Amino acid sequence: MPLKKIFTVVLALFVAGCAGQQTQELLGSAMVSAPVTEIAGNHSIFIATTRKKSDDPNKVFDGERSATLNYARVNVTVPGLHKTGQIERRSRGKSDDPAKYFMASEVVGYDTQPKFSSALNADIAARGGRVMVFVHGYNTGFDAAVYRLTQIVHDSGYPGTPVLFSWASGARTTDYVYDKESASAARDQLEVTLRMLEQSGARRIDIVAHSLGTWVTMETLRQMAITGDRDLGGKLGDVVLASPDIDVDVFKSQMRRYGKPD
């Protein structure tokens, strides 16, 4: 299934854009229990990231760059009062109430790629072979990226396996230059992640990229084309570039190298 389309769009699913976050803590101190009837959904998000592990266990990964990929899986619950397009986040000092807020209920780390691939492949097989890779944008903490992908999956009713590729954003509006360099440094690791998915049981791999994540994505597709396998062995489906942060002439150059989608 060769690449069908490359979209450049502004998605309604990205209501919050690149706005800052209330907290960069993914895990709370003590989650309160909530009736099943007050939980709208529970989603497993697989993670491949160029971020370093945080010294704060509640943040899990921070904004520092790692020389190698780190892997994890995060289980996230969506509150029953959730409104489409929104991410209901707790503010500092508020209780960790899954009936009111998006909450990470479990984080599982994988110390090797084979262990991660094994868990990922099992999930892909159970979900029919479809994968969505999300590449977040500028000014985005790890927690915000996890919750954004959860919101997209939940609101769209996506049936496949969600994979977050999280590059090392500083998560501050003043860190644009740092973020741009972090995004550029992550190109090879995004290709490694996509090649890993190519070797999995996935039948179709779609990519959704936002803001500066579109730069990482297009640069990776460009270098994949140079290697001679631009569509992941025919498994690459649609590529969605939401609110792209790419100069138009650079984009034209990237597309000339990539070629016309089939």
C-alpha cells in the first residue's frame, strides 16, 4: 500500500495548538478512584523518544536530548466529561481525578528495542495491523504530547495502534531555536522508528505531524527517498501535516526529492 496522499491542513483536533501546559508532570502523586461509568476511554500509547529520562519520576522524560531512542508505553484514561478537541488537564494543587481529567494510569519502560518491539507487535496484531505515528510540534512537553495523541485517538475513534514519536522539545516559548535543532537531530531516530514499524506486522502506517513535527517528518521522508525505500515497503499510508512549520520553498525542495505520491 504505497503512500497515497500528503495533506497540509489545520485540524480541528488541535484546538490548543502549541500553547503551554499547566504542568509537565505526566504522573500524579495519588490518583483517586473513579467509577467506570465516569471514564470515557482507556488508551495505550506506545512511545519512541529522543528525550532523556527525567530525574523526576513523575515527568518520566524531560526536554534534554538523548543520543539514543528510549521506549515506553503509557496507559491513559479519558474523563467522562471530555469534550471533543479538548484535553482536560488538572492544574497544580488539584486532585488526580480521572473522572475530571486526562490521567496517565500506568507507565511501562522498555530497556531494549526488542522488548519494545515485542509488546508493540502484539498490540498491532490485536488491532488489525494499522498504526498511527504522531510527531508533535514546538513548545510541547512529554506529558502534553502523550495527552494530545490520546485525545486524537479518542476523538477520532482510531482503531489501530497509536505510536508517539516524541523529540526533545524544551516546552517553552523562548526555546524555538533549541526546539528546531532538537527536531533536526531527531530525523534519523524517526526513520529508525518507522523502519521498526515496517518490520512489524503492520499493514498500514499513517503519520500525523503537527507544527515543527512536520519538519522532522518531511526531512525523514526525504532521506528515506534517498535510500530508495520511500514508502516503507508499500506500508506507508497517509501523511497529515497539521499547521506545518516549514518554509514553502523548503517544502517544495523536499517534495522534489521525495517525488509525487503514488
